[in-house]
Amino acid sequence: MTSPALALIGFGAIARDVAGLLIDQAITDDLHVLRRGDQATQDSLPAPLHALADPAALLALRPALVIEAAGHEAVRQVVPLCLAQGLPVLISSVGALHDRLVFDHLIDLARRHATKLILPSGAIGALDYVRAARLAGQVVITYESRKSPSAWLEELLARGLSADSLTEPLVLFEGPAREAAKRYPANLNVAATLAIAGCGFDDTRVRVIVDPALSGNSHTISVTSDHGRMDICLANAPSPANPKSSWIVGKSVVAAVQNYLSPCMML
């Protein structure tokens, strides 16, 4: 059976993890990579990956699936080009969809060109329950993110604090998911994913806490509806290459790719 051609946008920490798994798990042996501008001058890609010179080369390839792992700018600039050519796109930078105009534009393109915009679960689970609860009525969804100070070095510095000086939990943000994803694009993709699965960006409440007692990333989700209640807490190891992200994210992306390509899809 011919291996499907896949295209990966970006080659940062998550993208490298995804690329390695796609090859190691024999999901494809035909993987092409479009690197961001700041990565383009780096050394050549390791075998068996193939470099794409520019977005035009990606579109000409017509891969079975495009996987975005390059950040919000790629969602705004490259993903629309792919959808307009009828190419399905899986995006990891879900936080970019906090922008109504961007989200609406991508959905319109996917609809008009008979393709799909695919969102992986990322660092969290139970999104099947969240989607069901959304239909139940009177749904209330809250999300609390706790990460170690190493994930918030720049944000702490802006407050005149250092990671070493923090001795107790600090509430960095409380408010709607839309504002959380806008303020912290590298840290709050989870809030955006939960909002899209559930009751929307403006009605999903988010609390962001910097916790010096943690070495990993903690995600606590509460969903209440007139059909019942769910409370879950996930404790994820941070990515060794990027403490802002959970290590499981790359695996979630690959699991979503497997699900998309499989003749038996689990939802």
C-alpha cells in the first residue's frame, strides 16, 4: 500500500516530535516539511524528511493531510492557502482561533472547498463529553491551568518577578477563554480547544496559575449541565524542549493523524 504524502508546517519542538513519531510508527515514509522563516536557514532536514521551499511547493505536492505546528502566524497565513486548494489541515495552534475573523474565514474556506479543518485534543482529554454536554443545555465550563514558573519566565519578568522569587501560587489571569488565548498564545491552546468543543470562547471561564510547587503542567476542567457533571484533572510532563507545552501534545497530534487516516475513525 502506498504511504500517504503528509506535509508538516514548522519544525520546532512539537513539529520535530510529530515528525519522528510519524516515521517511527510507520504512518508515512513520505513526509515533507515547510519551515518557518526563522528556521529556514538551519541545517538540512534529517532523512527521510523532504524540505518544501515555500507554500507554493506545499500546494503543488497536494498531500493527503497538512499538519500545522508553527504558531498563530502560520494559521493566519498558510492554512487558508491550503484550505482554498481543498487540502485538509490539522492545526496544533488552536489558540489562533480566538480571533473571530480568522476562525470564520477558515471555516468558510473549508466549507466552500469541501475539506476539513481538524483540531486535535492536545494536552487534554474528555472532549467527547464536552461536546455532548454542549447539547444538554445549561452548560457551564471552567478551566484552570497550572504550570511551573519555567513556563512563564517572560510574563513573570514583566511583573518584576523571577522564577526563583516565587514562593506561592500566583494567579496570572482570570477571565474568558478568548482573552486567555489572545494574551498567552504559546500557553493557552488548551483553553481555545475547550471553548470550541464546549460553550464558546466568551462563555468558557479560564483561570491561569503559576505554581512553584509544580514541575509539570496541570489542567483542571469542570463541566456542569442539566444532564450531569464532570470534573477531571490531568497532570502532564512538560516538553523537554519547551516547558510552555505539555510533552503529550505531539503524541496527540499524531493520534489525530492516525484517526483521520484510519478506515475506522474514533470520535
